[in-house]
Amino acid sequence: MTINIKEIAEKDRNSVLHPFTQLKDFATGKLGEPTIVETGKGIRIQDALGNQLIDGFAGLYCVNVGYGRTEVAEAISRQAFRLAYYHSYAAHTTDELAILSDRLVKMAPGKMSKVFYGMSGSDANETQAKLVWYYNNLRGKPNKKKIISRERGYHGCSVVSGSMTGMSFYHDHMDLPLPQIVHTGVPHHYWGANAGETEVEFSARRAQELDKLIQRLGPDNVGAFIGEPVLGTGGITPPPEGYWQAIQAVLKKHDVLLIADEVITGFGRTGSMFGSQHYGIEPDLITIAKGLTSAYFPLSAAIVGEKVYKVMEDGADKVGAFSHGYTYSGHPIGAAAANAVLDIVEKEDLPGNARDVGAFFQAQLKERFAQLPIVGEVRGVGLMGAIEFVADRDNKKRFDPTLKVGARISKAARERGLIARAMPHGDILGFAPPLIATKAEVEEIAAIAESAVRSVMDELV
Ligand code: PLP
């Protein structure tokens, strides 16, 4: 299809409210023309001007099987021709939905029981909050409702999930967070540790702080803790050693549920199928989205563990139907897309690829960046990684935010044909390429990023 670029750009500027975009700069043209993305194949996308870009961020850490997978497109098309839609209310289902749910319950970590579907990570976390509240109401603990999340955690942008998100710029001017959501310290050793404190000591301190917070709020008032196995949007930060073990001991002690937000880490990104398996996390509830369909269709889920589900089933005679659901819960096209994507994840062993190619990628990042004078930390796991830039390595001093170092480096990478994300918190360049990436491809990503970093470094020092 040939498109009229000028006309599309004009229509877009006049009518699309773009997420995470400076509205005035976009409206006045200061941000330049919108990028019209037209096609994609493997780890690359192409815009309407014919420019090819390596997508070093898999869209928004989601196109794990890569672009242009005809198997998935065919599964979607087949289902659309067969039955484009039916709801899953009142015990209706489709074959694809039942098969997918059975698969997810079996493959998910911990003792899982049922799967509730939504369309986005945000709405799935909204569901998780309601499940926590429902569970504790049914257990006769009507005050056990507060949910603790971490500073710099990211759990979405809706009202409850946006409150769980622990970065103030997601709250400002939007009347968030809600009072039911409380934040605790970020598990980032580089910025948070005291002088000489080991990772294990730092983790133990974070766990003690959580313990104190729960005591202060009253254990009978705290229902759940939500965390990403690896902090994602808050800076792609793997947990310090011993963190999850220490945190889980505190949660167990106070009978607080653990929600693992696996929206990014689910389906292979860390090198394990789930981040929970990678770090020995035993969740009561699991949130999935993104990699579930590799973003070929909007689909998310809250996976409900046996412990929570049992209380829900036992309470049913008392409260009647489970009164929560969306028109599109368990959408058959989404389920067909997910089954086709999971076939690829399993057949091509994408967690294994993320582990092997990921180890090579992490080594590349360390080798090329760790010693540069503007680099404070290089970190990551599997096929997710980040470089954090600082003005002063010895004193861990950040750059003046007005220099926009992260954004400039990301722009320089873009000019060289690579999408690597300027993470919203600090001067951080983030990577999360599709999980099908080869060693040659991640080497190309690292090489282009190095050229971009060096060009901005030359302007700074
Ligand atoms: N949870 C995590 C860990 C995420 O990274 C995201 C999105 O980036 C979300 C939840 C929200 O998902 P969505 O943007 O689909 O609402």
C-alpha cells in the first residue's frame, strides 16, 4: 500500500493524543514529524520513508518473537474467519481459550489455578488489586487491603496500577497515588547501598524496611506486595543478591500476598521462562501481558494461585457470581494469537536463546561501556540491559537533567539506525531486543550504541 506521508502526518498531528509525548512540542512541530511505522521483519522495522531501524527495544519490550511472523498472523486470521468474537461470561468459552489457560496454569511458576484475562498489563494489575481485596473480604479480613509496591516499580497507568507505579511523574497532575497503595525502597544497590554495604546486606536492609513498614501500617491492614522480578521501566535493574529471598520471608511472616508482575519478564526475557523461576520467587498471583502474544494482539492476564482461588470458590455460595469481567476477557483472537506465539517460544526455545545470546550481549555491554568516563553502571540479565550515565563516576553524581544526556544518546542511536530507549528515570539507555535476536544482531546493536554514546560523550567531556 502506498500512503501519502504528508496527509497521514497531518491527520495524526490533528487528531491523535499520543502517550508520553510533549503535547505542545508535537502540536507546534518542534518534535518534528511523526514517525510512520509501516512494516517489520525479524528485529527490524521500516518507516514510510523507507528507513530501516533495528528495534533494540522490541517495541515496548513486547515483540519477543520478532516482527512479521506469518504463523501468528495466520492463527489470528483463521480465528477471525472462524469466530471473531464471543465473550467468556457465564461459562462460555472457545477451544483456543481453554487450551491457552490450561497451558498457562501448567507452565507458570508456583501453584497456579485459574487465569483471568484482560487487554493490557495495567488492567491486569487493576484486577490483581481487586482479587486481593475480594480474597481478604471473603476471609473475613476487611481491613487487610493496602498494597505495597516499590519506588521505581512500573505497573501501568490506570488508576490503581498507576498508583502502584513508583515514579512521581506518573502521578503528578493526575491525582495519584490512591491512599491504598504504599511505596517502599527501590532494590537498586548502585544508588541505594551505604558505603561498603554488600548486595546481600543491602537486600537484608530493604527487607527490614519492608518489615518495619508493615508493622507500622499494621499487618492486618496490608494485603499484598507487588514487584517486577527485574525492575523494568524504572531502569532495567536486576535485583541485588538475596533480595527476593529476604522479601518473601517478610511477606510470609505477615500473611501478605505476593504479586509477581511478569509483564516484561514473562515468556523468556531473563533467560528463564518466567522471572520468578530465575530468582526463586513463589508468587500467589502473576501478571502477564506483552510477551504472551508478543503484542500481535492486546491480551493480558492475572494468573490466580491455588491459595487465593480456593478462598474465592469457597466464598461463592455466600457472595454469588464473581462480578468482574471485561467484554474482551478471553477474546478468542487473542487466545489464538497467544497459542501461536507460545508455540514459537517453546519450539525455538526463546528462553534458551535469551540466556545464551543474552550472556553474550551482557558481555558486549560490559566490554564496550563499563570503563567509559560517563558510565556509572552497566547492568542487565538475559536480553534486557541498561547503561546508566553519570557526570562523576567516583562520587556517583548525576548529570544536570537539563543536559538530557540519556535522551541525546538515544537520539544519536536512532540517527545511526538503532532504537534504544532513553528510560524515563535518570540518564539510562535501555535495551530489550526481540528474543529471536542472534549474536551477530546483538553485536550490531552494541556497536551502534557505542558509536552513539561516544559521540555524545565527545560533546560532554
Ligand atoms: N507491568 C509492567 C512490569 C510493565 O512493564 C508494564 C508496561 O510497560 C505494565 C505493567 C503495563 O502494561 P500496559 O502498558 O500493557 O498497560
